[in-house]
Amino acid sequence: MERYAVAIVVGIAAGFLDRLIMLRSDYRFYPTYPHGYLTHLALGFIAAGLGAVA
């Protein structure tokens, strides 16, 4: 079971960091307000979690 936990944590971290890098590198994806920035990162975290588990 511990093997799966490590794989899930690594997958979530990679997906979250990818989303953060994409927000910083592409000016079109910049949200205009801090709330939008937080929303994008939260959705990236959720998507990374689902992708790591599936």
C-alpha cells in the first residue's frame, strides 16, 4: 500500500508543479485576480490527484 501512496504523491506534485509552471510561462493563462490564480491552482491539484489515482 505504501508503494501506491508514494506514486500518488509524486503524481500530484508533478501535476501541480506543471500547472504552476504553465501559469508562469504562458501569459494568456494568467488570471486577472488572485482568486482566479488560486482557482487555477486548486483545479490543477484536483486534476493531478485524479490523474494519479486513475
